[in-house]
Amino acid sequence: MAWYDRILGRQQPQEVEEKLNPIQQYLGSDKQSSREFTTRYERYYETLEIVNRAVNIVVDDTAEIPLEVTQEGFSGVVKGVKRAKVATLLNTEPNLFQDISTFKRNLVTDYLLDGNIFVYFDGAHLYHLPADNVTIHADSKTYIEKYTYNDVDYGPDEVIHIKENSFHDIYRGVSRLKPAVRTMELMANMRSFQDNFFKNGAVPGLVLKSPNTLSEKIKERMLQSWSIRYRPDSGGRRPLILDGGIEVDKISNINFKELDFTNAITENEKIILKAIGVPPMLLDSGNNANIRPNMRLYYLETVLPIVRKMNFAFSRYFGFVIREDVTGIPALQPELRDQSQYYQSLVNAGILSPNEARSQLGYEPIEGQDELRIPANIAGSAADPSEGGRPKESEED
């Protein structure tokens, strides 16, 4: 402020501080790749059967659902890509090196293990960028400045980013396995304990007792002798001759029932399956009583939300409405009995012809069944009651 302004009491206009919207308050810092965390999930995926099986079930079922690319819905990120081209990329050939099944399986595996999917579009093909090696460079103005994969930078309009829900991070999603980390660690520790126990010949540690005070040299010689003659890890147990009052005692008495972790493993597996979204009944081959309703629930609550999240991202990027085609999924189709009753009601109501109903059920048409039946509550019309309608009155009446 100048001296004459102070004398005259003038106030200098203060600089107006730019106010950030709620989202911008979280923007601006680099978000590194999630390699450190994903490595742990990958290890459990490779070593724990229940994790591998559950993840693969979701991956396989999700990747096999075909997509329908319909009319242009809104302005996409990229311009000029034809609808037929988008349909080919998402259903047949995403690039020259992968078929669509392998491509989608890579995407869904990343989604479950890392919580993120990164797809690069070069103008002609789609390429999967392994999520755990992708670094997001944030910007306080534009949200994303760039993506980096293997020291190569990609613009925000070149990458389709699909992320799982995250409570505290607007840049990266969270792995579905994260809530079950403690459970997976516990299962890994139980397996390691069992492995080590049986590697030791299923024999607990021993203690050698002596009534006399032994020198360190004698102790070392005794240990070497025992190590040569007593080899529980290889089954070698040569007879031992003890002298000098030496006694052998076990550190503890092992109850082999305590080594049976079956109940604990079963409960831990249920926790892992819940985290991934797979009903335990789907892996229980001995209980198929309620398999159909559980399969339907599994598709509605686990598979389709993942598919639709991917569809929304591809729709926004290409500008076309993209939907999943579930007609080939038996679990999402009504029972044949319910279908038959439904189409029978439509035929009796005169809405569909018998052959149209047969076509919907996958049957061949029958000659003479192409006409609509007139409902019985409509006066007057049909001569044959089997065709619907009220029969005509005879002339004698």
C-alpha cells in the first residue's frame, strides 16, 4: 500500500483467493502405482486355492458376456469411430495380438486384484495396461495430467480408466481382496505351520537333560551327534544310545486333532468368497438344492455390476450406448414352465399367435398356427371354441 493511500485511508483491493470445489481439494498430488499392494494379492491368488478358484469364476463368467453397441448416445471422448468398429473391438478383436476372451479376462483380473482397469486406445485398437504398473499423474485443474506405464506417457484421452469403489481415493480403486487380507494371511500361516510340522517328521522338538553340568564343547558335540543320527525330516531315526544320565523329553505333547484346521479353513474360505462376491454354494458340489437362485443372485450382485461399470466407461469414451446381452445366461432366464405359462397367456389373450410363442421358446413353427386367437370374452366371433371366442349360435336356436 502506498503512503498516500494510508494517509487518505484508502484500502488496496485484496487478492481474491480462488475457491476450489470439493473435488479439487483432493486433486494435485501424484498417485503412484499400486504394485506394492497388488503383489501381495497376486501371491494369495497363486498360492491359495480358494482365492484362485473364486477369482477365476468371476473372471470367466464376466468375460464371456457379449455386448451390444447401439445408437450414438452422447458425445464421446474420441470422435469418428464407427459403431461397427466399436462392436468389433469389444466383441471380437480388441487388437492384433489378443482375442476378446483373453483381453477381457486380463481386464477383470486386474479389477478384482488391483481394483483398477487401464485400457489404451491408439485410434484403431484397444490394449490392456497392467494396472499395478500404471502411475497416475494428477493435476489440480484437469484432474488427470497423464498416465505412465513402463516409462511411456499416455494422455488422459488415450486411456480408459475403470476403478472399483474407494472410500478415500478418487484416483485409484481398491482391490476386492483387501477386506479379506487378514483372513488370507491367517490361512497362509496355517498352511505354513502344517508344512513345517510335517517337514520335521511330525515330531515335536526335543530336550536333552543331563544331571551334570556340561561344557559348551560337549554340548556342541552332542548336538552334532543327534543331528546325524536323528533326522525326522527324512524319516531317518537310527537307534540312539544314551549314557551319562542323559534323558530325552519332548517340549510339548502335540494333539494331532489340533493340527486339523478344517473348520477354521471352511469359515475363512467363506469370508474370502464373500469379499470376492461368490456364493459358497457354487463351490459346494454336494449341495445343489438351491443352485439356481444362488446363481441368479451371483450374476445380479457380482457379475453384472462389473460388466455394467465397464460398459459405462466404454460408452462414455466412444459415445455409443453399450449394453450387455444376457440372453445366453441360463441363470438369468425364467424357468421353462414359467415361460410356457407366460406365452400361453399371451396366445389366449390374442397378443401372440401360437407360432410366435413357439419361436420365442426356440421351437419350430407348426402349419396353421399363424393366426391370432380371439379371446373368449369377446362376443361373437369364432365358430370353433378351440380357436377362442364365443361359438356362433345355431340357426335352429
